[in-house]
Amino acid sequence: MLEHMLADRQSNVASLRSMGHDLQSVDLDPTQQRDLQTVLNECMARYNVVSDVCAQHRSELDRIESAVNRYRTKLGAFLSWLDATEHSAVMTDVISTDVIAVQQQQAQQQVSCKGKS
């Protein structure tokens, strides 16, 4: 958006420069000519600074956008892996760490094994 605004103002800056040259050809007091030239130079310098800063910001934005795209690509692959891992973790039986519960599971397994024999 800023680039568009600056491009819109480019013709205004060119017109100011042209008017400044036209006014210098008019009979003006040397002090007035110097003041006019100073104002024009300051205006052009400010416009150039804004244009340069805008170009720098655009360059940084492009660099950051590239990094964000790489991040999104890697994040997508990671999220797919994470979903699959969570799904497989949910599907597995929980193994109890409680000693009594472990002993009960062993007893149930032994009973079920004897029942099958």
C-alpha cells in the first residue's frame, strides 16, 4: 500500500521539481532563490528517504514471507505426524504403573491363559 501511495506522489514530486526550476528563472531575490532551493531540496530528500525506507521494508517483508512459507510447510508435515502419533497412542491400552493393578492384570492374564488351555 505504501509503495502505491509513493507511486501516486511521484508525479507531484516531479511537478514540484519543475516548478522550482521555473521559479528560479523568474527574477527573484538571491535570498528567495536560496530559500526556495532549500525547501525544494529538503522536500526531495524527505521523499527519497521515505522511498528508500519503503524499499527496505518491502525487502524485509519478502524475506520474512519466505521464512513463514518454509515454516508452514514444515509445520504441516509435523502436524500430520503428530496426528498419526496421537491416534496410535489413543488406540493402545494404558499400562498401569500401580503395583497392585499390575499384579491383578497378571492374574487375569494367567486365568485367561489357563482357560484357553
